[in-house]
Amino acid sequence: MGTRSRRRPKRLIAAGLAAGLAGGLAGCAPDAPPGVAKDRLDAEISRSIGDPNTCVLIGPKGGGRTLYRYNTATACAKEYPDCEGPGAMSVGDLLDAVARDGQPRYLSCDTLPDRSRGVGWAAAAVPGKDLVYAAVMEGDRAFPGRMMADRLEGAFRRAGLAPASE
């Protein structure tokens, strides 16, 4: 009579850990505001201002947690010139600011001295909701902040996040 080891093969353990880690990380990513399909919101934002260096965050007025994120955590953590002085900020910093004071912001400036790349920032209340958004786009064809805001408001309406305009 042969004996069997009760130990699992190392590759099964590694596969289980990898799957658990991936599932855990996916659980940490913001989903979407209540009543909105994340896939639809992702598609509309992608259609409107999508770019590898674009990030959009949505959170409640007053601050708190991020309810939605378009793009990766890495893309959203990048810092760019704040366009109002010598400092830099991330889109999370902008979301926190607009959540606190409710003041919309539409900014644009160059990110390189030769003016070959720029950054656009847009942040405001989501029309008809107790939510705010902040967005950043950086690159050689980045939209100005006001244009990003106009495009995002259309994306929010098409995705069912904001009411249809009258």
C-alpha cells in the first residue's frame, strides 16, 4: 500500500496565491456610482477623452472614498504641473479639493519646456448628483480642461450617470 503526501504541489499553491491576490486587488478598485454600469461608463469616457495618460475619478461631495476610477491606479497616481504655480498634483489631489470646496476647475498648461506635451485638468460637480469628478489628461494631444469637462458631461449623460440635458 502506497502513501500519499498531504502537501500540495508548489505550483498549485503559487497559482492559488496569485488568484487570491488578483481577486483581492480587483476588490480594492473602485467600481462605479450606484445605479451606473461600470462598463458603460468606462466605454463612454474612453470614447470621449480616452487615452493611456487619462484618469477620471468620481467621489461624493464633501470628500471620502473614490467611487469610480477610469484607468489604472498607476496612471491615476502620476503627478503633473498644477498649472497655477510651481507645484505638482495628482488627480486624487484635485478630487479632494473639489469635493471639499465645490469649486470647478478647468486648467491647462505645458508639461515640457519645449511645449511638445501638455496637461489638462477638469473637476466639477456631476450634474444632478451629490458627486464630484476630477480628470487629468497628459500628452502631445491633451485636451484643454474646459474641453475635457464638456466631453465628460456628455459621457456622464450617455452612461446614465447624469440626467439628459434639457
